[in-house]
Amino acid sequence: MSHLRAEKAPIIVVDLQTNMFDGLVEPPLHEADLLTDRARKVIDWARRGGRRIAFVRHDGPEGDPLAPGEPGWPVWPALGQRDGEPTFSKTVRDSFSNPELGKWIESQGAPEVVILGAQTDFCIAGTVLGAIASGLKVTVVSDAHSTLDQPQESAASIIRRYNVQFAEAGANLVTTAALTGSQDT
């Protein structure tokens, strides 16, 4: 694990939407409360340091719990998104499929992004690879992304496996505590 390379790298919070936490339609993400706490620590750290934060929201098809307007669609309120912190929509795994996100990142003038969110094996993986393909350096907050158990593999195992794959692809991995200088649970 190493520290952040770019002084003002923006934070990209991927798909941390109400449906991922409330348990009303699907089970909550693995260690959802810890994920919320760690995401808040990164967000608060970024704000204190004058870093910009963008939220990415998945827009599912009609009838999906993540479809626009559904109760599970909004950014998870516990994250405390503020006015002026943009939300970029997407319909596929790679957040960089929305060209407006790329333009926003370019306007920040930093060659690196910090990524956290959900789901590890879907939209985090797609976004990490999309950022790298866009020529950006990528830092993944290794303990601030999550997923669900799958029939053949636990969420914890999926997260560990993908952290290895992210590092092999060239991403910088850092824990919440190492990034923010905070104590982590």
C-alpha cells in the first residue's frame, strides 16, 4: 500500500446508492456500515484538503431498484453529499462511459483519481479500468469498496481478489486509514 501520488486528485464515489444499503429490495453490501463509515472518512478528508468530490449514480432500466425515481436510486444520504458536489449518471459498469465525468476530471487539472464505492466486481472494476484506459493514474481505497456474496465466493474474497487485480493493472492501493491519517475500525 502506498500514499496518494497527486496533490489534488479528485474523489470518485461510485454507485453508493440507497438500494445498496437499505436492504429493502436486495441484501445490503458486505460490511455496509463499515463501508459508509470509511467512505465518510474519505469524503471528510477530501473536503478538509480542498479536494473535489464527484458521485456516480447507476441508472437502471425501468423496474430496477436503481431506476431513476425509485426509492433505491438516490445517493445514500448517510454520505452527506453537498450542493456543488456533482452527480454523474451511467448505465454500464464503467463510470467513464459518461463523457461529462471525464470532462469534469480534466477540469480539476489532476492526472489521478481516487476511487471507492460499489460493486467491487462490477462498477468498481469497470471504473478502475476505464480510468486507466483514459490515461489517468488511479488510487483505489482498498477497504472502501464492497460487493455482495456470490454463490461460489464470499464478498470478502471477491474484494481481496479484485484488489490484487487492481494493483496488477497499475492502480495504487491505499487503505482509508493510510489515506486520511485516521484510525479505522
